[in-house]
Amino acid sequence: MQKIEDAYNSLILLGAKPEEARCILPNSLKTEMVVTMNLREWRHFFKLRTLRRAHPQMREIAIPILKKCKI
């Protein structure tokens, strides 16, 4: 993992954009996201991402956020 991180940082230093350099990282790597949406977009997000057919990992994120928004 250290070698992969070093290679990623080297690509960034060589001018690669983070989204380009990310291709060398493992698929299961933790990623942090920042999202900004208006109320209409949040409603659309919850409508799509809380369905039973939605990806299970996305449901793990969306359902707790929806519960917090309902308070």
C-alpha cells in the first residue's frame, strides 16, 4: 500500500490530476466525498439511492442520511 501511495503522489507531482492518478489505487480504497445539492436534488438522490434495487453500499450511505434529514 505504501508503494501504491508513493506512486500516486508521484503522479500528482508530475502534473496528473487526482482523478487521473486515482486509476492506480485499489478499487476498495476508502474515498471521502463532499456533495452539495439543493432540496430538489436531495429528494431525487433519496428516491434513487434508497430503493431496494439500488447498490447495497450506496443504500448504507443514503438511508442514514435520509433519516437525519427527516428530523
